[in-house]
Amino acid sequence: MQEGVIKFRLEHQQSNWYREVPEYAIELIAWRQLLKQLGLLGQTPSRYNGLAFGNVSTRVPPFSSSRAQRAFVITASNTSGEDTLEPSELVLIKHFDTAKHMACAVGLRAPSSETLSHAALYQLGAHLRWVFHIHSPLLWEAATQGRIRLPTSSPDAAYGDAALVQEIGRLWRQSALSEKGIMAMGGHRDGLLLFGRSAGELGKNLLEHMALAHARSH
């Protein structure tokens, strides 16, 4: 696993993209902090050879933009292990092209290596406002071992690959992914994506599935 390696073509403009920290950035930082406290993102020596894992994003106005122009803010690459996240460690994705596997970013740091997985979901659902990429051994193993039913991408689609973007599209069309709001990444150990209209909705969905996975692990 080579967490943090950006596998897409990145057009990156070095800039402080905001003059005042917007409310959605404050909310994103707060949810990222909660997920870190729960061990669902972060960086520890005992997991993944000490590599950072997990990231969070949220859409930004205007919400009526065309599919490839659905701008969003995402945590920067290799920031999951930091105790606190500064607004300067958020990156604005102005536009993207999942077919060409590229994104245009504005910020002081490079965006998360999972940026196009987030983009793929925002592109599929105009109503979507939030995406969490978390790591939960309990939930991932329950899904990949069939103890709970979750849409699961192919084990051949590694994190950050164009193949994973294609898998997200396939699951959206061929499974209950759009209704469930959660999927396991079969080729990304312990990795899951949650998405929905609000961060609170994602949190509720996560807790419900964690409880179900726990109940079926005995």
C-alpha cells in the first residue's frame, strides 16, 4: 500500500483560496477531528506501516454547477495523522475530469490521493454534499466476508486508481449504492466510502453499520 501517492494528473495552483475561513470549512475540520478521535482516520505506527489513512470532503457553492464543475473542498494529502487540521491544509478542487483522471486544485498543499474517488461520487449525485473516506477493520471485514451486505468494489481496484473510479460508477448503476450511501473498497484494506446530503447523515449511517457489524462479528 502506497498511501499518499497521487495517481491522477494534477493541475495545482498554489494559493490561499479563501480570505476568511468559510463555515463549511469549520464544519469539515470538526468532523475530521471526530473521525480521528474514533480512530477512523489518522496515523499510527501499528497500522499500515505507519502511513496516514482517511480523508474528508464537502461540496461548495454553487450547487447548480455542471457535473465536472461540482467544486468541493478536501483535506490535503498526508494530513490525517496531524493532531489538528488547519484551514491552510484544506484544498479546493475547482473542477475535474474522471474520464481523463485529472483534477484542478487550489491550495497551499496537494489534495488527498483519493480526490477522484470523491469526485466520482459528487459527479454521480447532484444532491451529495459530503464524502468520508474512513478505515474500519471491523466494518470492512464484515462487508468483504459477507457478514453484512455492502456494495464492494473489486479487489483489483486499488486506492486512487482510475479502476476504482470506474468501480464506483458500476456499483452506482448495478447495486443499491446510491440508496445505502456506503461502500467497501475491496482493493483498499479497511477502506470505506460514505456519502450523503449532510455530515450528520453520514455519521448516523456509519454508527448504524458499525453496530450491525459488531453484532454479527460474534
